[in-house]
Amino acid sequence: MMRVLAILAALSAAAVSACCSGTRPAESVPTNHAPPPPYASLASRYNERCARLEKLKAPVTLVIDAPDDKGGRRKDQVEAYLQFVAPSKVSLRVDKVGQTLAVLGSDDTRFWWIDLSEKPVAYVGTHARATPQAAAEFGIPIHPLDLADVLAISPLPMEDRKVGRMADGTLMIEMASRAPGWGPRRVYIDEPTALPAKVEVRDAGGGLALRAVLSRFVQVEVEDDHFAPARCASRVEIFLVREDTRITLSVASPENPSAMKPKPFDFEALVGAYGVDRTVDLDREETR
């Protein structure tokens, strides 16, 4: 299992019995042959929701459904706190009874995972040199900069893109890979609401690496603009294909404050505050 998932499972307060869901019967889907709208108008509608998501913080719950080491499955639940500052600052702090046990984060140039479950250790790499091999060592199957895209809190680029329409009427936009060795990202959008329904990240060979299904969109409280149309998904189901793992992320009371403290996005400050005395540099060739 990936490093991040393994650590999250280890941090869980308790494991519960796995819930095995049966296969759903196939349902007929109406076919929609209407031409898709122009990209510019779709992106404008989509980005209106994202305009005031340049800062975001919220408590979250993670439920991890993954294979265990006995050939079965297990579910684990952890509590966390999410913070985001566009375009690339991310902090996901995992706590238990007031104690910080792990921190996933990034700034404008680096990404990191700080494991405090036993002897503190930090894994850190740069966005510019991130490769699928380094990300796998870090514990994620996608480029670190794709994390905000998976949560659909980043605006669509304004450069023209081709808009496709799926059989069920959902619109699809594909964005090129971030760098050589990585695959493209696809965003599926509900046309009437311009809300993202699903995000997929592919590998360099075109295979599906991650799928995120977004639902239950809620208003984000914007401190300096109570009428802002900012909304985010309060439920994100993330499917990691190769790992046969599902992570259900539930967001509570999301808000955009007038200011964010810089420390959660400061790697050196975090390492000092948590007493980390061992750092693994993921950019070094020998760690790949």
C-alpha cells in the first residue's frame, strides 16, 4: 500500500469491519447528442464558483477503504484539517486527541509528507523534479500539483480547450499532462449547474490512475464577501485504481478567511516545530 495510506491507516483510532458492496445492475443511460457549448462560456460559468476559493480551510474526515495484509479489506477513519492558498499551497494535518500525527503539504516549489506516528521523519521533493517514481515514494499516484484539481477548487484555464459530451450529457474537458512522464487530467462537468461531477487523472500510458467523484456542494463562507458564489464539494470519493483503495473525504464548514497563517505552508518551520531530525530528499536519485 502507498506510504500515505499506510500511515493514515496506522494513525486511525480503530479499524472497523470492511463493508463489501455488491455489483449494481447496469442502468440504461439516455443519450444526449446536443453539441457542447463553447469552452469560453463553460469555463466562465465554472470559474465563477472558484473565484473566491483562492483561500480555503475546513475540518475534514477521511474514511479509507483498502486491502489489508490478510487478503481482505479494512476501513479506517481519521480526522484532519485542510488549508489551501492558490495556486499551490496545501496543508492537510492529521490529528488525534489534540496531537498532530502527520502533515501532508506543499508550497510554490516543494511538496512534503511529515510522519509523526513514531520517530518523526519528513519526505520532501520539488514540483519541478516530481516524477511518477518520486511521487510513489512520497505516496501518491498523481503529480503533487494535481491535488487541488482533484478537489475541484482551482479555476479552469482560460486558454481554449476542446469540450466533449458524454452519452449521459456530462461535458468533458481534457487538460494536458503537467510534465513528461505524467498523464492528462479530465474534468467532467454537469452542464446545467457548471459544477464538476468527476475528475480523472491518467498515467503517461493513458491508464486511469485516480478518479474523484464530487457531490453535495455547499456554500463556502467568504469572510469579506458574504454574497460570494464560492462553493465546494462536501463529499469527495477518491478511487485509487492500482491500489484498489477508496478514500471518502467529507468537508465540514468550509470558509475563506480574510488572512491565512503562513506556518502550515512553511516546510522548515514545520520541521522545527515538530522536532523532525530526519529528512528524505525525494529529488535525490538514490531515493527513486
